[in-house]
Amino acid sequence: MNLLVIGTGAIGSFYGALLAKTGHSVAVVARSDYEAVKARGIHIRSETLGDTTFRPAAVVRSAAELDGRPDGVLLCVKVVEGADRVGLLRDAVGPGTSIVLISNGIDIEPEIAAAFPDNELVSGLAFIGVTRTAPGEIWHQAYGRLMLGNYPGGASERVKALAASFELAGINGVATENITTARWQKCVWNAAFNPLSVLSGGLDTRDILSTQEGFVRAIMQEIRAVAAANGHPLPEDIVDKNIASTYKMPPYKTSMLVDFEAGQPMETEAILGNAVRAGQRAGVAIPHLESVYALMKLRELRTVKSR
Ligand SMILES: NC(=O)C1=CN([C@@H]2O[C@H](COP(=O)(O)OP(=O)(O)OC[C@H]3O[C@@H](n4cnc5c(N)ncnc54)[C@H](OP(=O)(O)O)[C@@H]3O)[C@@H](O)[C@H]2O)C=CC1
Ligand SMILES: CC(C)(CO)C(=O)C(=O)O
């Protein structure tokens, strides 16, 4: 397939490189690291897959510079205020283009579905630890599973083909019929650890869990209740399983904490705000989530005022 990746950060570079490895033609839209990527490609240091250099089929600053429209465009930007996702896609999407969103959060699809009602929309969840350490330099620390499904439900042949490509490239590529439920499932972890890592002033998952397990569990249970009230019942043992697997993980610094420390906008609305609003609309009692969300908004305000 002819593919375009928008955003040469950690996620876009890593998954774009895997697609290129399996024979797809992969072009990229780069912003701050355009010069580096154009000159040297993207170097990926992976703890599990070895080192590789990804040389994109084309490196552009905007999709408008490309001839023709791709079969698929992977939008790999953070879902934050000021990220004009529809604008970024506008010049990339033609009549037959599938749009693939790879990002954290809840309800991140409706805006894109409304703007491109005639295009296939694929929603993706990455279970990975990967970071851009310098322009054109990616460090893949651990994991890698990518879950893909059509929004709001289903798994088309194209979704299955993409998942199979990722599997071929050495990671776990999963095509799911129910990506919306999967988003809620992932949010159980993100809604607890991402904000607490920031609000604690920079603690990793191990420190948070070993000192505040009850608080973490309360947040996770509230996400489970909100998901159920929105038609996505999650397994009864989902909280226990998340707690157990996090104890087994090496201490981890969340992506939200990385953004906070870099003074970058955080995905507070995508991960927390949208879940809080879904809970409030459904009349679910979510005192822990509402408090953590309010504290994150104050934290964000403090960052904005100190700029
Ligand atoms: N990294 C990880 O391990 C994980 C990330 N995720 C999720 O994946 C998503 C992507 O995260 P990640 O890759 O880590 O983020 P990064 O910050 O590493 O990358 C984001 C990329 O988007 C680019 N971008 C933003 N706006 C524009 C624009 N207007 N034009 C062109 N490029 C733009 C940035 O460009 P620029 O260089 O100019 O800033 C950057 O290259 C997020 O939703 C995150 O939560 C989920 C699980 C794990
Ligand atoms: C769950 C995790 C660590 C990636 O799998 C993540 O989503 C994050 O750091 O935001």
C-alpha cells in the first residue's frame, strides 16, 4: 500500500518503520525534525527488534507537497489543544484513503469521522514504550502491541491486512471488532497513572502504585463504571489485572509526564476530560476522577502562566 505517516515522533516513526519493513511505501510529514529526517532518515534503536534506519519514500512538511493521495494515512500526533487534526488530514485524504488514528484517549474519533464521513476510519491503540530522544532518533524501550479496529466497530479487510503487516514486522498486530471498548479498557490504566505521574511532581508507576494503590484502584473502578454506563462493560477483574501487571512492569515514566517535563501540552482532555464528561452525562458518581481532572487543569494553568 501507499501510506503516509503524519508526525515523525515516537509512534509515527516506529510504526511507520515497521510498515516500510514489510514492503509498504511509506512517506512522512515531519515538522520540527524535517531537516534531520530528510538528511539521514530515522534511526530506531530497539531493545527487542535491533537497530534499523527507516528511509521514508518521501519526507515532506505538508501532505500538500505529495503527488496523489495515499491508500492510508496514519495520524500520529498527540491529541492536545492546538493540534488541528482535521487540518493536518485535509491535504492527505482522497476518496479511497483510509484514516488511521494512533493515539491515547477516549472519544478522539468523532471529530475526524464528522470531517471525513466518506472515508474508512481506523482507530489504533499502542501498547508500547517508545520515545524520540533527538530529531530522527527513536528509542524503543519495551512492548509494541498495536490494536486496530474500525470506528465505531468492525474490522475491515484493510484493518486485518495492516495488523498482519505489523505481526510480520515482529510486533503483536491485533485487529479487533470492538476498538471503542478497547479504548475504555486502556483508559483504565492511563486515567490513573498518567495524571498521577504529573500531579506527584514526576513519580514513576512503581512509586505511585506502592504508596497509593487504593487511590489508583478507586480511579480505575470509576473508569470501569463510566465505561459500563456508556455501553462498554469491562471485565470484573480488569482493575486487579492492571494492578498486577503494573507491579510486574519496570518502573515507568508515562507519556504525559514526559510532555509535562518538556513543557509541552498534555493529553488531559483526551485521556481524562472526555472520560469525566462521559461519566457526568451518564450520571455516574466519579469523585476521584473529577478531583484528579480539576487538579490537572490547575497544573496546566500553572504551566501556561509561567511561560
Ligand atoms: N510514545 C509512547 O510510548 C506512547 C504513545 N502513545 C500515544 O501515541 C500518540 C502519539 O504520541 P508520541 O508519538 O509519543 O508523541 P510525540 O510527541 O513523540 O510525537 C508527536 C508528533 O506529532 C507531530 N506533530 C504535532 N503537530 C504537528 C503538525 N501540526 N504538523 C506536523 N507534525 C505535527 C510532532 O511534531 P514536532 O516534532 O514538530 O513536535 C511529533 O513528531 C499520543 O496520543 C500518545 O499518547 C500511546 C502509547 C505509548
Ligand atoms: C500504557 C502506556 C505506558 C503505553 O503502553 C501509555 O499509554 C502511556 O505512557 O501513556
